[in-house]
Amino acid sequence: MRWGAVGAGAALFSSAGAAVPSMLYNQPQAPADPLAPLQQVQAPVAPASPASPAGIDPALFQRAKAAMDQHRIAYRDVIGIVDFSQPSSQTRFHVVDLQNGQVESHLVAHGRGSDPDHSGWLQRFSNEPGSYASSNGTYTTGDIYDGKHGTSVRLSGLDWTNNNAEARAIVIHSAWYAEPQVLAEHGQLGRSEGCFAMPQRSQWEVMQKLTSGHMIYAEKLA
């Protein structure tokens, strides 16, 4: 009787053991060596940003960004950069998306007082009323209005080199002499009276992104 009880107990244990999942009997893994050095987890490295967006002089781009910080410009998503080192035959008005680095470039005329010989190259800047010249420096855009040049964008000059912009009525407007057809025929654009005169289509594209407090930086470095 005693042996039978033991046998029954053994049989019962064996049968119950068969019902237990085998995963409970996996061999435990050896504990990690407490003296071993910790493995360093490498954080993903973001790609380095380029010194400047494609097609823009890096030195000019850095100056524009410094001006944005200096004047504490509120709108920092898009900026306009005008490279007057280039002739009027080139698309030298750049609209830069500072969030993704994309650039849209447009034709723009300079003032006749900046190019008396009509060579197509800007020779000098002036902030003086009656000079009919382009002015260098930092601008902010204002509202859109209808004036003598049609739909235009007001500008305010923030530097001593262009702080007469409002008094001189320096604005962004379209002009027939800034159209690509004029460039194709003459090899250069006509001249403004100091305004940023552009092809009509370009002006509309610029107005979509650079009005109401956005910054434009205009300069000639070479």
C-alpha cells in the first residue's frame, strides 16, 4: 500500500509536470560581468548643414544671418538675399527657406544712380534722396499697396546705409524693363530709381513669402 501510494504520487507528479510549459524550464542566462565596461550607445548623427544654401555666396549668407540676429527679426522662416556683386543679367534676388535650405532666385534691377553707364553692373550705393541709386543693408517688408508702379511692397531700412528707404519710396515692384524679354534682347535689365524692380511673375512669388515683417538683405561683397 505504501509503495502504491508512492507510485501513485510519482505518477501524479509526472503527469502534472507534463502539463507545465517547457519555457519554465529554460536554462537561466549567465549574469553579466559586473566588472565589464558599459557599452556606449551611439546617438544618431545629424548631417552637417552646408555653409550656405546652393547658389549663394557663403560670406554673404553669413552676413545676412548676422544682420537677422543684430536686428532681432521676428520672422525667421524665410529671408531675402540680394547679391549685387552679380550683374543684372543674373538671378540675384534669392528667397531662402531657412528651415529646409531651398532657394528660389529671381531677376531684379538696380538703381540708375548705381550704374550711370548702364553697364549692367552696380557700381555704387547711395542712401541720399534724389540719388536714384540702390542702397545696401537690412530691410524689413511692410504691407502691399497699389501705387504709381502698380502693386508694390513697402520697405523699411534698418541700417544707416538705407534708413531713408521710406522717405525715398524704395519698394518692391514689377517693371517692364525687368522682364526676361528685355534681358534676352539687351543682355541686361533696365534700371530703376533705386527700387527692387522685378518681373511681374517674380514679384508675385516674392510677395507670397516675404511680406509683413520679413527681412531682405542687400549687399555687394566683391
